[in-house]
Amino acid sequence: MARFDTDILIVGAGAAGLTLALDLARRGVDFRLVEKNAGPFPGSRGKGLQPRSLEVFEDLGVLADLQAVGGPYPTVLTYEGGQVVRTQLHDVQPPTPAEPYGNPLMVPQFQTEAVLRRHLAGFGHATAFATELTGFDQDAEGVTARLRTADGELTLRARYLVGTDGGRSFVRHALDIGFPGETLPFRAVIGDMPIAGLAFDAWHRWYIPDAQLALCPLAGTDLFQVVAQVPDEVTPTRELISAIVRERTGRDDLTVGEPTWLSTLRVNLRLADRYRVGRVFIAGDAAHVHPPTGGQGLNTSVQDAYNLGWKLAAVLRGAPDGLLDSYEAERRPIAAHVLGLSGRLLGQMGTAEGMRRGRETRELDLSYRDGPLATEARANPGRVVAGDRAPDAPCRTAADTPTRLFEVYQGPHFTLLGYGVDKETAGGGWPEEVRVFTVAPQGSGQTADLTDDAGHLAQAYDLTPGTWVLVRPDGYIAATARNAGIIRDWLRATTKA
């Protein structure tokens, strides 16, 4: 029998790699997480968490900590032609029973990753920093990876390898996966730093042709994220930023403090041709890179990892290998759609109205209904179908205590809802990774595991009594049917070899 050092080797400890690691950790999957840099990423770059990502992080148990270090997006002040225009980045959406998080949360990327690392440590795992992948080979059983550390070279044998190693991904290059797209002429310096004398309650933007400047206060810190367009390659320094701020704002009363992070920014729109080659996968920026408009890049990366994690765990438990092909089939079209959205928003930059963001950036309507795992077996399906995001809804337990569907779903399991059916109809013998709940419709008087006492569940899912809904571990609807046998067939075909 082949010897393995671990089940999964994750290469790259950014948001995607950490999300995947945390999901695998709670499933009890053995993995190693390596990062070639000597320490954590120090910058704010991906600072916006969209509502769908907040739902993901609630399931992973980290949302409260992210909310504690983040905050809402500020008002945008646009300075143009001697005028100051005040706008909101987005219309504030109150929570609803189906969508508990209506608005994005600003959390600097370094804070998001720090929260994920802390929770990962709670499972006894840590990132191996200063550990660089220098090569790998794969065969029918696994992947042999070569790593360089401060102590020398080592070889590690894993069943699967996942490259979450950024836009310049070594893993993608080693697999010779094409990365078509374009690099736009926009260049900027970007960094995090205090700016004394500037109001911290607004996102300040100056729209000057070929010399745009944005100063965004970072929630939970005393820092501004500075993005300053530049005409050529430059070395970012505090002195350069100070000169740009003074020149473009027309103010000499602002003092730029010592940066905690400085870098350069080139705008790329690229999508990998493939997400899987044998036992090796790519995810996050290794698979797609976005302009910063719309706050889509980090969120799409997190959701890549959330999609892949449960599938890797299932295959390690005996599910068919073909389940892993659904990762690319589901996630690549999503990335293509999001890249198109980011590109359109980039084209609208340069005006105050172009800063406004609508529902499409919140990622709640992204669906896998055209993917290979969606089974919609109802003759007359409603507006929410297999492949769609599973909505939240308040309900009550058999003990008459209030709960939410998201609390029922939380954890590394499938959830089967039987709406308006009895337990005997479901039968027994369900796989251990499936939790079965009967649901009593509003006013029915039925005895069930859950009661839709206010009718929110039926409304959110557009259900009629006698319907079965199987919800995947990543919060998407796997199958809906009037016959529980169809659900059993789906589970048998998808999760067990």
C-alpha cells in the first residue's frame, strides 16, 4: 500500500487556502498548508466581504470574529471639478428572513486571514510559512511534492494537491494551464497608512484623468487604504504617496504616516482554462484574477474553496472521483460571470455614479442550476430550484424553541428537509452524513422536527407539502423531489462509490 504523509497538500495560505484548510479541519481531513512567504500577508487589498461570503463564514464559525474587526462601508465623497458629491456605495438592505446579511462588510484582508488562522489553530493546525513548492509529480494514487524550507529540501506525498498560490501560481504554471485574458494599462500604487487631518468617516475619491486617487478608511483600524494611479512603473514609498496626496487633493494640511503595507497594482482579467489536472487543483487567484472593482476577487476565491472542500472530503470517504470534476464545472462559469461583472464596473469608473453597487455584487443569486449535480425532479418547480443557494428561514424546533435553517445547516453535513411529510415516509438507513428533518407547514398542526410557524420557509423555497429538499454541505440545493427515493438515488450516485 502506498505511503502518504497527508491527504491534501494546500499550497498558498491566503484567503482561499485558509478557507479550504478550515473546512477540511472541521471534517477531520488530514492536510498540510504551506506558504512560500515568510509570514502572513500584511495588506488590506481584498477588503470587502459580500453577503454570500458572510453566509459561508457563518457556517465555518468565524463570522462573529470578522464582524468584531470589521464594519460597514462609509459614504463616498467624490471631488471633481471643484464640486463634492456625496453618494452611498450601495443601498443599505435590511436583513430578511431569507437573506440575513444584506450588505457587504468591510474587513481588511489581513484581518480576515488572521481570523481564519486563529480558528484553524483551534483545530490544531498552523501554516508552514517559508515553505516553497519547487516541483511535483503525480500518478494514479497521489502527488509527490518537493518543498524548500529554511532547513533544506523535503519530499511530501499527498493524495491530492490544491494550488491556492495566487495570480502568479507556480502550480498553474507547472500544470501548463492556459491563463488567457488581458492586462489593462491602469497602474497604481496601493498601501495602508494613517493620514492625519483627513475625515475618517468617508471614502474620499478624486477623479482626475489618468491620475485618480482614492483614500478609503479601513474599518477596525486607524489606517486608510490608498490607491493612487501612476503613469509608469514606480517604487512605492511614503514620500511618493505624500507628494501624490498633496498634489491631487490640493491640501497641504494632510500628513501621511508610516505605511504598514505598500505595493503596486496592475489590473488583470484572466481565467484559467482548467481547474483540475488529475489529482491537482487550482483555486482562488490561481484560477482567476479580477480588477478590484465590485469587491469580487477574494469572495470568489473563498467560495471556490468552500465548493471544493466538501467534495475532497467526500471522495476521501469513498465517493466517486467524478464528484471532483463538478468543482470546475460549477465554479469556472461563476468566475467567468464575475469577471464580466468586474470588467463592466471597471468601465464605469471615473464618475460618482459609477461607484454605486447593486445586488449583482452581493453574490446571493449565483447558481449551479446548470451544473452536473443539480437534480430538479418536480414536475412544476418553483422559482427556487436545485442548484440555487439555499435560503435562510426562521422556524421552531419540536421543543418549540426558535431556530434558523442556517443553524440547522451549519456543519459538514447534508441536510434533508421533508416539507409536509411524516418521518415514516422518509424511512431509515440514510447515510451518516445526512441529517433528516421533517417540517410542518404553517398552521398544519403536524408533529415534525421543525415547524414553519410564520411561513417563511415555504415562501423562501416556494414549496408545497410533500416536497423533499436536499441541501449540500456548502449551502446549495442538491435535489428537490416529491419522492424521497430520488434523493436516495442522488446520494448513492454522488457521494458513495
